[in-house]
Amino acid sequence: MEKLYCTECGAENEPGSTFCSKCGKPFNSNDVNEEKEISRTVEVIVGILGGIFGLLGGIFAVLFGIFASEVAGLGASAILASIVGIAGAAYVLKNPKWGGIILIISAVWLLISISLFGIPGAVLLGLAGLLALLRK
């Protein structure tokens, strides 16, 4: 049987419920949104790809740090941001809102860390985060 989602708060409810279990809003035929759960595959794949590009940019910055030591620290920061982004992409499956927020934070963090080297990863992580937050 299909799941019942509240149109007010988006909470999942048991089929046939008359009130939302989270916000208490009564259900009637106009307020009920019965749908199958949304697939979050796009957000996960784009987020993981962004994390991989970020990792590659971070590794390149660390290697480039042989010639400029301050870049090596920024590369390490980019690697951490990418790992957080990959974790955020996986978390989208459990909680799209928080997973999206984590993805956007890691995208900004990556862009600040290594600027030019991190643009592809930051764009993909940010896109995945926006999709997770905006798709209903």
C-alpha cells in the first residue's frame, strides 16, 4: 500500500490516517499527497562525482604543495571537504534536507579551500545539495 505524506509538513503517515502524526493537521481529500517515495539516485550520484572531483583537486593541490607549502594545507582541507561531501551524498537517502545542507556546505568549503582546482567538484556537490533540498 502507498505511503501517505502530509502536504503541510511532509511527514510520512500510515495509510488511512485522519491526522498528521507530526503536525496534527487533519487530512481530507484535498490535503492528501499519496505518492511513492522519491528516488534520490540523482543526488547521490552527482554528490559522489563531486566528491571524487574534489578529492582529485585536493590531491593535485597537495602535490602542487611541493612547490608552494601553503597550498598543501589547502589541498588537505579540500580532501576533507570532499569526504564530507561524499558522506552528505550518502545521507541524502536517509534525510534529504540535512544531506542537501551537508552537500552545500562541503561545496562552499571545497571552493574556498582550493578555488580553481575545486570548481568542478564544488559545482557538482552544490548541484546535488540543491536538488536534495528543492525536489519534493
